[in-house]
Amino acid sequence: METVPEQTRLHIPIPSSRPGEQPDFSDIEVPNAGSAERPDEGVDPREIPELASTLIRVLNKKHEAVGPWAMDIPVDTLRRGLRYMLTVRVYDDRMFQLQRQGKLSFYMKSTGEEAVSVAAALALRSGDMFFPSYRQQGLLIARDRSLVDMMSHCLSNSRDSAKGRQMPVMYTWKEGNFFSISGNLGTQLPQAVGWAMGAAYKNQDHVAAGWVGDGTTAEGDFHYALTFASVYQAPVIMNVVNNQWAISSYQGVAGGEHATFAERGLGYGLPALRVDGNDFLAVYAATQWAAKRARQLDGPTLIEHFTYRVEAHSSSDDPSQYRPLSEASEWPLGDPIERLKNHLINLGEWSEEQHQELYQETVEKIRAAYAEAESYGTLTDGPRLSRSTMFEDVYKEPLPHLQRQRAQMLED
Amino acid sequence: MATMNMIQALNSAMDIALRRDPNTLILGEDVGYFGGVFRCTAGLQEKHGLHRVFDTPISEGGIVAVAIGMGVAGLRPIVEIQFADYVYPAVDQLVSELARLRYRSGGEYWAPLTVRMPCGGGIRGGQTHSQSPEGIFTHVCGLKTVIPSNPYDAKGMLISAIEDDDPVIFLEPKRLYNGPFDGDPNKPAVSWEKSPQGEVPEEHYTVPLGKAEIVRPGLAATVVTYGTMVHVAKAAAEHANIDAEIIDLRSLVPLDIDTLVESVKRTGRVVVVHEATRTSGFGAELSAQIQEHCFWHLEAPIERVTGWDTPYPHAFEWDYFPSQKRIVDALKRTLGV
Ligand SMILES: Cc1ncc(C[n+]2csc(CCOP(=O)(O)OP(=O)(O)O)c2C)c(N)n1
Ligand SMILES: [Mg+2]
């Protein structure tokens, strides 16, 4: 029998730290806010490869908005952004708690990543179509979806727009141009490209935006999306949310060791922006840039949002098994809510007292919404929709064999 | 002997395979340092080395493709697909490549992969964490498809699968990982500790692929099933006091037709039970083969109890999951009582 080689020539990527070790982010270069150039939206992607490697940052240490990406964002929009981000955070905390109490079968938080979706939603128009992953609840909240409806989905109750068919957080909201979330990773990014091709075909100026995680960029679907977006110059924004982790696998396992995720775009001839995902103003500005480019038919953009998944992957996960717990507090790019709050305070448009008040209001709002949502039922206690509804929507009309199966089930 | 749940039994099988054959390795999403989302590979990386149990990019097609290449290079890869529901991006590599490699190369090339994946529902996983896609694989010639229903079989069959030079799709009913399940979600969970099938030898042994097991002898009717449904069917027959013989197929391809035929010739009545959807499910193949071999012995039409032909609905999981009651009703129909 051969002996097992102790050493191997095979390269296996390993993260900078594991449980019991000091978190180590020394590999991460954080360029100064304001240092990245801002080209015209019609730029030839070949002229801006460095934007795929740097980090577009607007907010500096003194909480000022600096550099060419500091746009003239109305203060009211900034305050709305803050309110929405806070709503997402409080909503996540509450829903997670309810999962722990057995009210929800499952939950996924987006803590620390609120700016990625909220700023994007505010930079886009209501006619623009979202193809999110499961961690973009901020898109719904920033488009003012009813919290009661969101919770009703998570409870699979009688008011659930997904009719009890999906696990919690797999929202669907056609009225808000928010596509039905799939549990299968990556599948929807090329669909976003197709939707954008459809908009161009129909001579509309709508833009599609899709989101995938760093881990998901390894799926073939990600590469389908980049190829088709490039070939047809589709008006689409493809967002990679690099929150450093894919369950227990750090971003190096997805190929982040040797190139940034934004740099993936360069080989496809796409303009690619790498953005500080915890900087609301930077995410807003990059999205606005990409949207303008798409609307004037200068083509698609790939955006990497550099951020950190502060909490567990999901309610089924225990990150203390695979990363130092103190990593989150040492993340060099701070917290998106704190940073926007401090910016507004710096502008003289906000105060700690107002923030505390807003927080209390938000907690109250979420509490009231949940009380109402629960009145429409919970997964365990009902009321739910009638079980015979599970045979609907497999096809437009139930086929004869499904009608028979339904009758058989109801006989039981 | 040790007491093991199914996760520990699978872990033990892989541990032994890694120890015995330096060309064996494990790859899949989150299987390395973390030890898998269901913990099936826990501790194996630390014990056997970084390069023998490692995390892959999230790319099921890529995982199976590189495993085929490694197999051709003389290695014996064990692939974990995190959920059977996520195997579809790998279907081209499994169907067009892995399954036909030996055939299309005139026997020159092959890749001895074992592709493990948790399957089945009953865990509130909704449509993307509950599927039973065995029928997709049994339809593909060149693949073996097996599905154990207890820790003892899981370990013995996994060792057989790994040592097999043909590719094996190894389905693991996740509802059985921690204990047997009789189909009643309101009962407290039972662990494998109380079951004789949770008694698992610590050393190497095999359970051959292609041998069914009669888990409950009986004379009135034959229930042909596999996976989680073995336990549900057994409990159903016991509770209804019906003298049904319960056969756990364990392996779908190759199929132990002899054990089936022998039983059906004795009972003359058959109920086929699986959790997967009905139309073109493996139950259709079983019904066809049983009537081909036993037509003149059948006293009643063959009954099928299956998942409905809908995606697995989150809130209506227990209306979807084939219940003891549905099995008993089918038994009564076939018995004419
Ligand atoms: C096709 C497919 N494979 C595997 C999974 C299981 N899975 C769910 S989330 C996840 C990690 C995704 O990580 P990433 O893309 O970085 O997104 P994040 O969770 O960090 O937001 C995995 C492997 C899945 N849902 N779909
Ligand atoms: Mg991630």
C-alpha cells in the first residue's frame, strides 16, 4: 500500500485566522476616501481597470463626503437611507429572535450589509427590476414594502404572498419589481441580464439589477451572466456582495485570493467598480453611475461591494465553529449605519438624540407590525391558506392528474 | 460495536476509506475545516490533512467535473453535494460525462466517484432543501444509485460505494441523520441509540450494493420502499396491525429484483412507497418490473404512495409527506378491506 503523502503540491487556500486565533485583516488595503477617480459614465471599460482593484470610498475618518464620487445627494435621501437601514437591522434582530422562539422555521440576517441594498434601491428608479439573493431584504424595505407582508411571508401565514410554499426570506413582490427569490444560488443573475435584454428590446429605459454573494461567483450562472451582459450590452447592474464568507468558506475559496471579484468583469470587457460596501454614499454613487450608463445604453456594469457578514450565515449556522468571533468588531470598514449617522451629524442634519428616538420608533414599528402579522397566523398555529392551494400554480391550471391528487388528499 | 447516528456512521466510513487508501479524498462545499453543514466530515480534515478533505468553490458542476478529472488521474474522490436540491448544476457532468466515460472510451477511462447528497424532506426545508431526485439518476445508465435507511447500512454501503470502481450516487435521507422517523412530526424525536441499527462496528465492513433487506416479514402484502419511508411504512403496518412484509431496497440501481419477486409471489399484493413525486418516479419502474415478473401472482393492482406532483411546499410539508395513514389506506385497498 502507498503511504499517504504528508506534504502535497496541491494548493489549498486557507483563511488568515480561525477560532482561537487573532483576527487578521492585514491583507486588506483600505485606500483613502476620495482617492478613486470617477470617469464619465460613457467611458470605455478598458480605460478604467484600476477601479476594479481599488475601493471606491466617499466617507472619510472625519465623516465627511470627499472626492469625485461624493455626489450631491439630497439630505432627505440620506436621512431616508438611515431610517431604512435601521429598519432592516431592527427587523432582522426581531425576526431572528422569533426564529429562536420557534415562530419561524428559519431566518437570515443582513447585519452589516444594509447599505449594499438600501443605497442601491434609493439610487434606482421604481421601474427598475431587482433580482436579489436572500440577503437583500433592504431592497424591499427601501421600496416601502409593508412590514406586515414581509413578516407574513416569513410566518407562512394566510397573508403570505408566496402562499406558504417557500422558506422564510425567500420573498416575492411583483408589485415592487422584486423578483421571486430562489434558494438555488446564482441562477437569477443571468435572468436579470435577460430581463434587461427584454427592456432594451422593448425600447424601455428600465435597468435590471441582480445580486449574488462572493461564494456564488463560482457558479457557472455568474459567468453566463457576465458573458451575455457583455455580448448584448444589456442595461444591467450585476452586484457581487463580497461579505468575506460563504457559510464557513472564506472568500479565498471562491477565488478571491488571486484577483478581486470586480476584476472578473475585466476579462469580459465590462466596467467593474469595487466599492466600500459599508459606505452608503459610495454604494449610492456607484449604483447611480452604473444606472446612468445602462440607461444611456452604454452597457452593463459589475460592482463588487466589499463588506462583512457580521452575523451567522443563517439561523442554522454557528460561525464560532470556523472564524474568530471578534472578527466582526475588527472589520476595518466599520458599520454602515454608524458611518451614515456620523456623516449626517457632521452635516448638522442629525443628532444622537434624534437617532435614539428613531431607534425607539423603529422598534415600536416592528413590534406593531409583528402583532398584526401574527393575527394572520403562524406556521405552527395557523391560520394558513387552505392546504388544497398547494396544487395551484404548478401549472397555470391544475392538470387532471393534479386535480385527482388534490381530491385524494382532501379525502384523507 | 459502537452506537452511532447516521452522521457518525458516514463519518466513520469516510475516515476508514481515507486511512486505507491514500488516493481517497473528500471535496465539497464547507466539508473541510467546518466538517460539512450536517457535520458528516467533522474532524476528518484535521485528522487526515488539508489536501485530503477540502472546501470547494460553490460550483456543483465544477466540483463533479474536477472530481472526474481526479478520478481519471487515479484518485478516488468522494464528493459531497450540500443538498440533493443543489445537484442540478452538476447534472451535465454526471449524465453526459461521468456516467458514460467508461462506455465512450471503450473501457479505457473511468472515474470511481462517490457522490453523496442529503435528500428528502421533513425538516421544514421548503422546495430547495427537501427533494428526492433519485429517479433522475436511476434513469441514467452508467450510474449506480443507492439510499440507506439506517446507520449500519449507511456505513457499510458507503464503504462499498467508495471501493466501487463505478460511479455511485449516494443519497442520504437527512430526516434520518439523527434518528429513525415514523412520519409523525408531533412525536418527540427518537435517537438511533435506541435502535439496533444504531449499533455500528467501528472497523471496516461492507454492505453490498444491490441487496435489498426484508425489514419486517409478512404474508398479507409486500411494501416496497427505501429511505425515510422504510420507517414510516413499518410503523404504518404495525399500527394498523397488517401482516405486511416491508422491503428496504437500499439500492435502486442495481435492483435486487429476486428478493422482490420472491416476496410478491408469496403475498400477491404490492404497495410501492416513496417520498419523491409520483409521475416517472422510481415507483413506476418498480411497478413495471413487478408486473413483468409476477403478473400471474398478483391478486390486486399495484398501489403507489408517493409525494404529490408539486414542488415540496414549506407550510404544507405534512400534507405532502406520505403519511402512515396514506400507506395504511393503500394497504387496505390492495387487501380489499
Ligand atoms: C446551487 C446551490 N448550491 C449550494 C447552496 C447552499 N448554500 C446556500 S447559501 C451558501 C453560501 C453562499 O455564500 P455567498 O454567495 O457568499 O452569499 P452569502 O451567504 O455570504 O450572502 C450555500 C453554499 C445553494 N443554496 N445553492
Ligand atoms: Mg458571502
